[in-house]
Amino acid sequence: MVMWKWLKPRRKRELKDYYSLLDVSPGASQKQIQQAFRRSAPAYHPDANKNPGALEKFQELVEAYQALKAPTKRDDYDAQVIAEYCRSALGSFDFDKKTTPRTPALLRILRKRD
């Protein structure tokens, strides 16, 4: 009998790359993130842009800014990206070649922030 019935597999969700949405590097300062949001948000604001996809793009920008604006939230997001990468790498480990896939996103995050 399985004792861990309460364990349910998590639904796999794709993490968005908030850094590329705001067009900043992972080593960007808080001021650079704020400037990038203020630069790109007005172009997609629903009052200024009536295109059908503008609202979704604006909501993505706001979501990215909310996740990266505070240092603690930003650290949590970076940890989620690293954890997701580790889960995917362990799940797709090739025992014959003894190599794991590497993604540029993980390597950017692991670099030291300026």
C-alpha cells in the first residue's frame, strides 16, 4: 500500500523569463529594472494602445516588474528558475553520455550580480 497518497504530482508550469520581458540583464540593478519598466510600459498601456494584444503584454510587464522590483521577490524568482532547471536537468539526465543540458538562462542567473 502506498503511504504517500497525499503526494500529488505538480502541474508543470512554464516560468516566464522576466528579465527578457523587461529587456534587462539578470545582473541589472533595481534602478535599471525600474527604468526598463517605465520605458516599456507606456507603449502597451490599455489607455494608450488599443491593439488586442496590448493588454496581455502590459499585464506581463507588470507581473515581471512586481517579481523583480523587490530584492527578496527577485531572489525568490531566481531560486524558482534554478529549481526548475535542476528538476528538468535531473529528469532528462542521459546516463550514457554523462552530460546534462545547460541553458543560457541558468548560467546568466548564476553569474555574480554587479
